Amino acid sequence: MAMAETVPATATKRDWRGALRAVNALLADPSDTVQVFRVMAALNAGTSERNYRRLLSTPEGGRVAYARVELVETLMDKDWLAQFAPGTVGAAYRAFLERTGFSADGLADVSAQIPREREAEHPYAWFGRRERDIHDVWHVLTGYAAEDPLGELCLVAFSYAQTRGLGWGFIALVGALKGLRRPHGVAVARAVWEGYSHGRKAHWLHNEDIATLFAEPLDAARTRLNIARPARYERARLMVRGAAPTTQSAVAA
């Protein structure tokens, strides 16, 4: 049996050239999700360590860290997801999976293509996996559509505010700047800034117990966590797509 890989406690080296190549490839093909993980590997050194320590500093986070649940396993359990009543975060996440065809193990499979310490038996690696697996839950909470490149870009900005991982910030910044060259670029940049602003104003989401959160009504959870409606994103999305107005529930479901 191979020995478990260890995770350096003080990794600080960053690969800006590699990150730029990856983010350019991602912006050329937003469906190429592997590039996101290449950017994270290049720039997010130390982020999991810092945020894991923050998790331990909160009473709720201490319990989450002690349980050390692997979210990908929980979020792939259809019977577990089926228990949540209509209108709850869990039901909205279930509908998200049905609508998009995404799955929690999809991101895990993509991230496995990047050589790094994610699968190591170490608290920092566990936290990195948790951040990966909670991404689509944040789509549901924030209202940024996962099927929409602008929605992804806005959630990336939100994620930077929440995690302070340079990889998230780099993708958001380059995406917003390149978007300025295109029609409705100012509206796009404002939507991305809104994502960052909402991430700063929201409660820190990493210490949320998933089972408790999923049982909570979606609107109540957004209010409690101080996650505002993404109004600028909704307007920019309509401009970019030239679509008819949609309701908030259609964007956020």
C-alpha cells in the first residue's frame, strides 16, 4: 500500500506564468474546468492552511473540523438529498443537480487531473477538498448560475472575498478586464465587482454545517448569511444574452 502523501505546512511558491496560461485557456473555453484547478494550484499556496486555522477559531467550525465529513460523498447521496422539503437549501441544490446534470464528484474528477496534495490525509488537504465540493452549494446560495460563464465569474469573485485565495482573485480580475473589451463590458465588470462585494459582506460560509444548512429555507438562509440578491449580475446577464427578463427564483434555483 502506498503511503499517504503529506502536505507542506508552509508552501508559499506561486507560479504566475502558469496561472496566466491557465486563465487565458479558461476564458477561451469556460467549460475547460481543469484550468481553474491549474490556477488554484499555481496561486493558492497557503490558502487552505490559513482558512483551516480560521475554521478552528469558531465554535461551529471546530465541530465541522472535528467531524471531517467528506462532502463529495454526502452530496452524491441521492437518498440523503431526497429528505429535504421544498423551499429548502437542500431542495434547491437537488433541483440544481437535476437542471444542470452536474454532480459533486464531477469537480473531484476534474481536480484529480492536477498533481497536488488534495487527496492527502491531512487537515489542510481535507479543507481544500471541502472548498472544492462546496462550490456548487455556493451557486445555489448566491444565485450565480453555474451554466453561465458570467455566473461562474461572479462566483469566482465571491469566492475570492470568502477565501482570500489569489487564484480566485486572479481569475476574477483577468476575466473582468477582458470583458471590458466586449459589448456590455462595463455591466459585466460591475457584476463581477458585485460578486466580490457580496462575498465580503456575507458571513463566512466555510463553517456552515451542511446538513443544518440544507434543512433551512433558502430565503431564510440567504437572509441569515447576509447574501444579497445579485441584481447587477441579473441585469448584465440579460444584456449579454439578450434574453427576456427572468425571475429571481429562476436564476437562483
